[in-house]
Amino acid sequence: MRIANANLMKEINLNNVRQVMKRVTTATKPQLASLTKLSVVTVNSLVKELHELGELFEDLTVPSNGGRPAQTYRYNYNFSLALVMYLKEKEGQVLISATVVNLENEILAKDEHIIPVFERQFIYDIIGNSVALYPSIKVIGLGIPGQAVNGEIKVSSHHELTGSRMIQEIEHQFGLPILVENDVNAAVSGYCMKQGEDEKQYLLGLYFPTRYPPGMGIYLNGKILKGNQGMSGEIKFLPDMPDWSLEMVKDTFIDTICRIIQTVNAVLAPDKIVIYQDKVETEIWTPAWEAYQLQHPMPIYPQIVFQNTFQEDFEAGLRWLTLKSLEPDLPELR
């Protein structure tokens, strides 16, 4: 038990130094000791290990107080890279986006491919080429319009993906962990990250794509709530929903949004609901929502925010979640 605790303590301290270096970029050992609250002896050992791994580089030497110049170390943000991919429909075809980012969330490469129909082999080829060009890729993030359970895509607005075990195949073929996130959850994460939302904020995101069923993401305590087998937020299964594949008049669309808000507010009571849609203008929505509240009063209502930044939030959130998955999940020391 003592050996286990000692090893765990070392990993915690190592991660402490790592996180500080990510934040400050460059530091001397005495500076690291001050910032991490660790002893200089401990910092010496940990810096040596991170330097040997290639996670830290030796940088400039700087004057010290009366002694010999101190060595500065620089964090290597390219030590681990992430390949972030997503699929979406574009003008009746399939768009596949692939982005390589480093630990500073800096985009090193970005490519978009449009193919007439979805083909798994095309995705495998993109991954293979990316890994060959950037061997430091240590994780793959994949954004999909749907939900994956145990490596199988169970629900998707794209029928070609439903029932697919593409995730397991990618893990097996390339030997890399893969983080799969649906588009709404990623967008909500991106919105909260960009807005600097308090981790205690309780927020829902509703996404209404054109001619596809809507989805919902639930953000609480700095995390996305996924529910049993990741199936939370599948609001298309609510009763009395319209046929989302058909053209919908504004009045019907507004009434449907109001009923969905009333339902999720009664069950979840969030502080804020962010709505992504491009069918109804705010000046039309606001009086309609106020009239609905008069007809269907509830004790409390969330703040409603309309956003037109779904794609931007989705991409930012997917990159952030993928990079976050590279952080070590260390248990508490007992």
C-alpha cells in the first residue's frame, strides 16, 4: 500500500509540474518549486523525467541571485497531439473534417473532404495519413450526429452510421484511444468554455438542424450529463413531435420549441437554455414565448439565449474535449 501511495504521489506531483508548465510555458526549477509548492529536490527529479521524455525542453539560461545562471525549461506543446474529426451533411454530400491540434489547442493542420456518400474506408485513409504525418497523435476525437454505446453507433440522424462499429474498428486498426461525442454535447461544451461559464451553472443546449430531428445537451458542474448508455438529450423521442424531415411553418416551429422548453424545464429546471436554430428571428420569438408563458405558467423559467454559432461552438468544444481526454485521470490519495 505504501509503494502504491508513493507511486500515486509521484504521478500527482508529476502532473502538478506538467500543468504549471503548460500554463506558464517557461520556468526555472526554483520558479517551479515556488509555483507547485514542491521541494526543489522533488522538482529536480520530476523535471529530469519530463525532460528525458521530451515533454520539456532546455531553453535559455537566466541570471540567478549571486549564483551561476539558472537553466530555463520550456514546455513542449507538441509532445502529444490530437486528431479531431467530424462528419456532417453539406448540400446532399458528406463533409469530413480532420484537424490536428497540439496541447495548446493550436491548429497544426486542417483538411476538409467532400464525398458523395459515406464510406468508412475514406475515414480510415484520412486517419492513416494523419498519423503518418504526425506520429505524436495520441488520441482521436470524433464528432457525430448521434450516440455511441460500447463502440456501436446506436442512434444517428445519418442512417449510414446507425449500427456501425466504426469506432471499435478505428481503435483496433490504429491502436489509439478514440473519444466520441455527439454534435450537441460538443457544442454545449464549446459554448460554456468560450463564455467562461461558472462550473456550477446548470445549462441546456437545444439544437434544431434543418430537416433533421433536434438534440439536447445537458451541462452541469463542469461536465456533460450523458445518462444511461449516453442516451440523455434524445428529445426527438418526446411524444407529439412533428415530422422533422418536412418543411415546417414558423407558428408550428415556435409552438414545438415552447412545448419542448416547458417539458425540459419541468423535469430539469436549468438556469439557462441555449437554442441553436436559424428559422425564427428573436423579435418574433420573444412575444410568442411570453404569450406561451401566460397560457402555461410555471414557478420558474430559465434564461433563453438564441445562438447562431453552432458550428463554431461544436468545433471548439470537440477540440477541448479531445484534448481534455489526454489529461491523466488520477484518483485521490488516501
